Amino acid sequence: MFIALAVISGIIVGLIDAFAVRRGKGFVSCILIILSDLLGTNIIAIYFTELVSAYYEKGILSLKNEWTLTPFVHAAFVLVLGLIWVFVIGVVDGKFRFCRTDMKIEKKQRTIKALSIILFTLGMAAIFGTYWGVSTFSAIAPDQLLINMVSPKEATSDDVMNTLWTGPVLKTTAVVFFFVVFTLSNRILYFKRKDKEVCLISVNGRCVISLVLAAVSLISGISYGACAFNLNELYNMYVKSSTFIEDNYADPNDVKMQFPAKKRNLIHIYLESMENSYLSEDMGGYLDENLMKPLTDLSKEGIIFSHTEKVFGGPISTTGCVWSVASMVNMSTGLTMKPPINGKNYGSPETFLPGAVTTGDILQSQGYEQSLMFGASARFGGLNYFFGTHGDFKILDFSGVKRLGWLPKNYRVRWGYEDDKLYEFAKRELTRLDGTGKPFHFVMETADTHFPDGYVGPNTPTPRNNQYANVIAYSASEVTKFVRWIQEQSFYENTTIVIIGDHLSMDTKFFRDFEDSYLRTTFNLILNPAEGLIDIPESCTKNRYWFNVDMFPTILASIGVKIEGDRLGLGTNLFSGEPTLIEKNGNGMEGWEFVNEELKYKSEMYNEKILQGTYKPFDPKNISEY
């Protein structure tokens, strides 16, 4: 296919050159022109094709991998570069001539030109913006896209935002510049044919061409964006309704719960983008090396809920759970995160899921002291509002630790402060919490493994030639050291630790060669759960099809809370062995497909009760002790 397309496109350029521009004087002359164009354009096009191919690490000359689009990309380069070459030859030979016109531009023409520039700019911005979004954020979901648009953007990684300026902004500006030059030019293009000159591009013709190019650009940009981000699903989110959430929601206000008289402490560690694919193949991962060996060794002391027969597995990603804020909402409320009806439903103290009941609400009602810690700003995505209105957490984010004087005034690394300091500060806060004499709930999230490529700090070993792999291995090692420190403290005997990856990694380069058939899941581990839970049967821990919301009742159960019916929110207590919503609605991935599809649809109950409900403190009337 490659050779056939290369030859055909080269011959097309040669025919145009031989019979329309240079016009060979005889059969032999025409053949020579066609052959020279065929060879010349293909040689030049191969170079440009290789540049594009190598950018995706699939070069054709180096034969790295087969890339089915390469023949078409090469043929396109042959045609475009060939026609440019033919035009340049025509200008040099006097076949083409530009002539300035003093013709007064009419108001209609000015309007068309202005409209063309606007539409072309929007189209190019959509094309380059979509490409940037897809290549930077992996398979970003439409619900995530919408929620991020109406949520605070503070603390977004500088590395990510810098690529926005050097990527779509710069590319759009460059392309639009040349389009503006073409559109606003007052030159007429003539083509010399025998003894006559034919006008190829007049003033009106330039207006028409500009408008057509602008329309094509806009339509292409919108189509590309809609396809890449699955924007057709917006119909499901805002138009098509489902009662799935209403039918399956176990309202924590109505469920009876029993806490042990001596309440256990809870430490919940979210590991940024930590997934089971980083394991070796024999352990259920995708790599030759187990990048998480310290964590897998630690796992022998706790409970893991796996979706396979193997020890290591985890939750399956669903709609409304594939980014950090959503993950925290899922595991704290037993609810998926759905796009707001309007921009005011996320990101303010009064409206962040006012109708939801969270782990923080429940534990606050039982006298727990609660803290949240991570290295970025808690304003990102409105997390300060979520944790502030649901449990009155002490928030020790980037700004919080600065106020305490734990960081120099001008200190900033990437998003805020790195994980090495996070663990140091977490030890201080845990020591303080233990000293309060109250049961405590401490939530933290790491960040060094955030895309792109992760953060390499001064203490990060780099024995591998892949930066992200080095960061992952170091992160697994450091969180294990942190847990070992906790285990040495006097409070550990009465403390449960939950360790879980917040969502699948969005680092596109690391997963580029993964087979689509491999099911990626996040890492999970529960250490030192309440008495009687460590010896649960394998039927509760293996071959379990579950998703993030199931952690809501499972985490409460891990600290000894007995839950009537073993369900809260949309989640199921995995320790109980009761079927999850996925398991209830099909076998394996069939159940996941059903649940995932239902979660895409509009829920009147969610919109009215969860998103728009008037926030009220959790009523502990149904909570007792045993």
C-alpha cells in the first residue's frame, strides 16, 4: 500500500507539472518531468513523514513499529509538497504572476474576510486544542471535561499548562497568521497559458476560498473534538434519563450503623495514578519488572480486593471516577460525580454536593478529628469546599503548610510541594492528631506520579531509562517507608490504613504500546482492619467486579462499623461478600457495561437531591454503639 500510494500521488503531481505548468515539449520530455517529480516529491515527503512518525515513536525508516496511517500521511505530504514545488517552479518560470490591484474592497468583501478569519481561528483552535487534550490527558471523558470547565483551575501543574502555550496556542497563532496574510492580500494571481493570461484568484475568488477554508476548518475542528471527547454522550447526560441511581441509592441518613465503643483511627492514602499495570506480568501487571515491589511486599500483611484470581487487582473505572476529585467524591460519598446542571453547582462553600453524605460527615458526628493533606492547592477542583463542608477537615494543602511556616515563603515545586515533604508533614500532623485524645481520620494524596512523566526530585533514583518508571518505583518505596513509620507508632494498634490509587494514569506515552485488551485497574490495600476482617474468605477478595463507590461502605466497615444491609450510597461493603451493583447486573464485564451506561444518563434524583439539595449536617439518629 505504501509504495502504491507513493507512486500514485507522485504521478499526479508530475502530470500537473508536465501538462499544465512546465508543459513538456514532447513525450520524452513529459516522462522525464513526471519521473523527476515522482522521485523528488517522494524523497522530500519521506523526510517529513519520518518527522511526524518519529514524533509518535513509530518511524518508518527506523522500522520501529507498523503504523497503518503512515502510507496516507506520506501520500498527503507528496501531494501537498509536490503542488507547492510545482507552484514555485511556475512562479520562477513566469507561468504564475501576482498583480496588485487598486480595486476598492467592498463592505461585503470585508465582512466575508473578517468572518472567515474568525471561523478559521475557531476551527484551528478546536483542532489543535483537541489534539493537545487527547495527547496530554489520555482518554479524557466528556463528564470530566465539563466538570473541569466549571471547577477552580488553581494549582494545575505548570508542566501541563506550559504545553498549552507551546502547543495549541502557538500552533493556532502560526497557522492563523498565514491565513490572515492570504485573506487580506489584495494581489490577483494570473496563470500564463500560451499567449494569454488567465485569472486564477481574483479578489472575489480570494474571499470565496477563504470562506471555504474557514468552513472546512470549523467543521473539521468541531467533528474532531466531538469524536475525540465523545461529546455525543452529552445527550445522555442532559437529555436521556435513568432512575438507576434513585433505584439503587442507600441513603446514609436512613441506614442503621453501629460503631465500636472504642473507635478506630482511619488513615486514607490516595496514591496518584498508581495502578496494577506497573506490576510484572506474572503478578497481573503488564511489565517485565515489578515497579511496586515494596508495596507488593507490604500487601502480604493486608487485604486486597481483586477483579481476577490473582492477588493483585482492583476497581474497574466507570463514568464519573477517572480523575482525582471524582475519585475522592466516589470513595467518600458512594456516588459517581456527574456534570452540574449549571456552573454554580461545584466550587463554592454552599453548593459542593450539598445533598451528599460523606465519610467525613459520618465520622464528624462520632467525634473524630479530621485532616486533609496534599502538596497542591485544595482549591483545585473545589476540594477545599468539599472537605470543608463535609466533615470540617483541617486542610493542610500548599497554602495551609505555608501558613504554619513549614515551607519557605517563596517555595514551590511543580504544583506546590513534593511527596518527600508530604510524608514529613504527614508525620507531624499524625503526631498532633494522636495527641488530641480523639479518634482521628487523616486523608492524604501523593502527587509525584502525576503526568506528564512524573516528578523527579533530588532523592529519586534513576536506574531506568524511563522517567515515569523511576518515579513510580520511588513513590512505591516511599509510601511503604511512610506506612512502616506509622506501624511503629503507639496509635497504630487501633488504626486502619487504606491505600488506593485514585484513578488510572493519564500519562499517554507510558501506555502507548499497551494492548487494548489489557484491563487496567488501580492498586488497593487495606492494612490492620477491624477484628475479624483479616481472615475473610477468598470469595470476598478475588474475582470481585467493583468500582470506586464500593469503597465508601468498605472503608467504614474496615474500622469496625456494622452497616445494615452492607450498602451505603451506590456502594457495597466488599468485606461482606454481598454482590456489588456491577455483579448484580451481569457476569463480569457485562455487569460493568450495564452500570457504566446507566451512570452516563441524567438522574433527576441526583440533580435535585445531591447537586441542588440544601446542605444539612448529617443526622446520626440511626447510629449506635456495640
